[in-house]
Amino acid sequence: MSKVRPVVAIVDDDPRLLESLENLLESAGYAARIFSSAGSLLVSGLSDVDLLITDIGMPGTDGFELRDLVRKTRADLPVFLITGRHEIADQHRAKGISGFFRKPFDGQALLAAVSDALRNQETEG
């Protein structure tokens, strides 16, 4: 990761959460790219994305499906799942994620997890 500001993509169908996460991440020095659907992220592309945060429960492609699609082209990309529901009760579907947060979540805890995941990416890459 040679970029000055790591790029974090956020996918959620809740515009308030997108705005809140964008502000949180930008204030911590990250470049946030927000998307209201999995499809809009996939059309935009993943080449410059360093970490993905996605809601699980979305219309169309859900967060688990998005994670699976991302793994096909960017197996190394850290993926965080967030939810306001209890989908995570399906534990075997949560394999292969870098982090999980249930809404409402602590912003500082999320930033710490993002920082750790990006640091791990750097040392592994």
C-alpha cells in the first residue's frame, strides 16, 4: 500500500449510515468511497480499494454475497460486515471476514479494527 491515504469502500443502503461512516473515516485520514448498493461498488471497481465495509442486509446482493464476489477477484481484500439484524447467527457464513460490527457500533472500535486490518495487509503484502 503505497498510497498516502488508504481507500475504504463502504456499502450500505442507509444514506445516514453512509454519511456517518464517511465522516468518521475521513476524519481519521482515510479516503472513503460510499456506495448505496453492492452493484454500484462492483461497477466502480475494486482496484484502488484497500478495505471494504459492507452491510449484510441489503436489497439485491447482500453483504455475504458481496463478500463472496469480492473474494473471486481480490481474495486479499479485508472485508468488514456490519448489521442491525441478527444474520450473524449463521456463523459459518461469517467465515472469511476481517471484522464484524452490530449496529449501533462504537466508531473508535471500528477505526481501530480498520487500522489493524490495513497494518496487517501492509506486513503481509
